[in-house]
Amino acid sequence: MLTRTCLVVLLASGIFVLPSSRGEDKAPAPHAELSRLLQQTVSPLVPPQWEDRSEWGPTIPIPPNLIFNLSTRTKVKVGDKEELPHGTWKRTRVWFDDPTKDVKITVRDVRKPEGKPYEVQLEIVAAFHAERERKQWLKGIQLATVQVEGDATVGLIADITVKSAINVAKFPPEVVLEPKVTKVALEMKEFQIRKVGSFDGPLIRDLSMELKVVVQELVRTQEPAIEDFANDVIAKKFKDGKIAVSASALLKGGISPKAKD
């Protein structure tokens, strides 16, 4: 669940997000107007963080013959009973400092094949932090707790088809866009451990490698899941998966839709 959801959130929320990076003395970047339009539409949807606690919280029933130090052992409520934490607890958290700055998307290409929807290719670079925490329990006694943090940069190439139609019933006319992600390619660009607990040792080094593997696995295996999940998110975030924008704004972005594309 971590590997699918984490990157999916980046893609699905970032499909139409592109902070402008144009300097005063530079020529306008290709599709800059379209990028700004899409940013205004979806940037508020980017979530600042996500956490996976699916491996956090294993317990065992209190053994009937366990008397020694029972009053000092940690107990947790499970249903209507108390149980003892036992085994390895793991949790992973991923977060952005500022999603509108840390998720950068470049519109690489916009094509309009004859008689077909627009084809848009985006390059997405997402820089985020990741945290892994592990606690080791033995029948309610905490043996160890360690935590590490890392910085990751992941690149995505997304191919999207965009159907468009003009709603002339409104004045000024608006354009209804219907995007669909058709292909996703992921690449781990950078990963670095940034912070560890207050002590070093085999457990810390093991957890550091574990965090790196979690992020790498996220990149390596999740392209099909991200494509499907992104389209699902689009459908849920917008009515029927369609986005209404003003015709004048879209024309500035370089798209000239006809009454029916």
C-alpha cells in the first residue's frame, strides 16, 4: 500500500501542477502559459504528507501465567481487551516541505493528431522526505526504538490524452477537459540518509538501508498501479473526471479546442 499510494499521490495530484521558473532575462519556456493554468487548477489538491502504519501495532494476548512485572509492562487496548505489544513495529512517513515547490512538472510536449485528442507529455520531479521508525517489543517491554530520515528525488514521465469540448451554453464560453493517464515511467534520481537517531550501530544501519529499499521499491514496481490509481483519483477529484476552464485561459496556453475533440 505504501509503494502504490505514495507515488500515486504525487502523480495524480501533480498531473496539472507546474510552478513557473521563468526569469526576467530568459525567453518564455515552452507551454509556460498552459503550465500556469494547470497549476492554478490542481495545486491545492497536493497532500503535504502520507503515512503507512500497516506494520505498526502487533500485540499478543496477556499470557495467563505472566505475573512478573505485569504492572510495569505496556498494555494497549485491542477491542474490549488489553494486550501486550510484541514483535517489530514499523511505520513509514513521507512528506513535502511545500508541495507547490517540491513537486515540479514540466510540460514537455503537446500534440494534436488529426481527429484524435490532445497528447500531453509531462516530466515530473518530486523531492520529498521519508522517515522510517522501528520499535522492538517483547511481551509489553520495549527493547529498542530507532528512527531514520532521508531525502529522495524521484522523476516521472507521464503521457496523458486530453479530450476537450467547448460548452457554449455558458458566457464567456468554458472548455471542458477530460484527461487520462496512458503511460507512466519512474526513475529514482537521488536518495540520501539525512538524519539518524541519537546513536549508531547495526540496527540504525539496517533501518537506514530499509528506508532506502522502501523508496526504491516504490519506484521500481509501481508504474501500472500509479497509472490506474491516478486515473481513479482524477475521476474522484473532478466530476466525472472532467475539468472546466475558461476558453480564453486555454487559448493562452496554446490549445484551441473545437466544439468537439
